[in-house]
Amino acid sequence: MSVLPSTARPRAMSAWLLAVAALVFAMLVVGGVTRLTESGLSITEWKPVTGAIPPLTHEQWLDAFHKYQQIPEYKEINRGMSLSAFQFIFFWEWAHRLLGRIIGLAFALPLAWFAWRRAIPKGYGGRLVALLMLGGLQGAIGWWMVASGLVNRTDVSHYRLAVHLLTALFIIAGLVWTALDLRALAANPASRPARLTGFSLAVALILTVQLLFGAFTAGLDAGYVSNTWPLMNDHFVPEGVTWAGSLWATVSSDPYLVHFIHRWWAWVAAVALILLARRAKRMGGRGPSIAVNAALGTQILLGIATVISGISLPLAALHQAVGALVVISASWAMHWIGAREA
């Protein structure tokens, strides 16, 4: 039986990673509001360090506003916008980026401290560094996404938005999974990291498809093409689909078809998640089972309500937030299963 070195602090590290996961969850919520308020292109520069300080004087605000006035979104959609209206959208994008900076510090500084104190259990250093690097990459992906909307178009690429969102959800799942591994290690020094089983991987892939089309729905504003449920404008298969270009181009870019797929693939994902919850419960995981079912049920109701409301901002923001909770609860259930099949 392996024995942890006396300097290892798996329980403290688990709590730290869960706190970082909470920050990532907050960033996902703010990111959803940023998208829904069309605020993402309000900051036209990427300044990782100095950009943490917003404009402080009237002249600085005018300079930031002038830069925004040069991009297509302002010229074609928001021409005539007041400075106060610009400050509103600037705030959301700035808050989103600020949270990213805070998360970077909240991860990197404690990681360095744990490493210096030799508190990282054997086998976890590489995983933690990988998460740190993925977080840095996420910042670059965020700017890559924003840059797609600064020239020749009035919004960001929905493909890049999907990469940005899925990476954030992968990061939060990785943080939760690693935190649970460390918590198990604190309880039993001989425990092994949970493994992703074939069943869990299949569920994860099904869920990823739903999240992907959710991102496409958001990026294309596809939620607005129908405010009726279960039928879309009195049709099961909506009218208005434009079959142009390749099959993938239509499936991933036509708002009607993207909305249709997101709406009905949700039931495939729901069945998969229910089966996941049942398997976890059979293995004694009542907590993760309840979490998956509660998050899933809430998410389905929110999805329907969001559509019927004509994409109410509070409901749409809650829909994205609970989507992240679905990912977190599914990760918990998959970890529970994987730890007992390791």
C-alpha cells in the first residue's frame, strides 16, 4: 500500500480546485450574459495585463468608444449608440475578461505554492500543469473568437464561439474530476485515480454533441427562429432550411436546422444522462445521481421556457448556467463510476 509523503496536501488541493471551478462557473455565467447582450465586441484590443484596468477618464472612454466605432458591428447595427450604452456593453466584456485573469491567478499562484511546499501528490503535477496550460490557451481562444468579429462581419464566428465554450466546459470538468481524485486520495492514500469508462465516454460524446449545437444555436441566434414548442412554427421539421453548400455547412450553419437538432438531440442526451445517473446510483452514488437528474430536469424546463419566451435574457442566461451544472454533475457521476471500476 502506497503512503502519501507527509508534505502532500490532497484535501487542501481538492478544495482549491473546487474553488477555481466555481470561478470558472461564474465566468461561464458572465460569458452567457456577455453574448446575450451583444457585448463581446465592445473591447477591440487584447491587452492581457494593462487591459485589466478599464477606462477611468472621459477621454479614455471616448478613445475606447472611437475604436469600437471602427468595426462593422457599430457601423451596421449600432450606429448612433450613446456613450452610456457603449459603457454598458463594455462592462460585461471587461468583467468577463477580468474573471479570466482572476482565474489564471487563482490557479497559477496556489499551484506554485503547492509545488514549492512539495504538497502535490505524485502523479498529479503533470495534470495540473496541463490544466494551467489549457487555461492559458482558453484566453487565446477567446481573443481568436473576438477577432473573427472585428473585420468583415458583425458578429463572431459561431465555430470559434463553440470552441471557446466547449473548452471552458472541458476545463471545469477537468477541475472537478481532479478535485474528486484528490479528495479520494486524502481519504485513502492507496486509492487510484478514477478512469473514464467506455459507457461514460459514450455519454460524454452524446452530451458534447448537444453542447456543440447549443453553442451553434447561440452563435447563430438560432433560438429566435421559433418561439413555439414542441413544434417549430407549426412544423416538426421547420420550414426555412436552406440546403446550400456541403452537408456539414448546412447542418452547422443553418439557423433552422441547428435549432431543430439542438431541440431534439436534447432528448438523446437526456436518456444517456438518466442511464448514467442510474448506473451511478446502483454503485452507491446517490449524490451524483440526484445531481444529474436535478440538473437535467431543470435544464429541459429552462430550454423550453427560453424558447417560448422569445429568448428572455434571464432565462437564456440561466439555461447556459444550468448547462454548466449538467456538465459538473455528469462529471461527478462519471468519476463515481470510474473510481469503482478502476
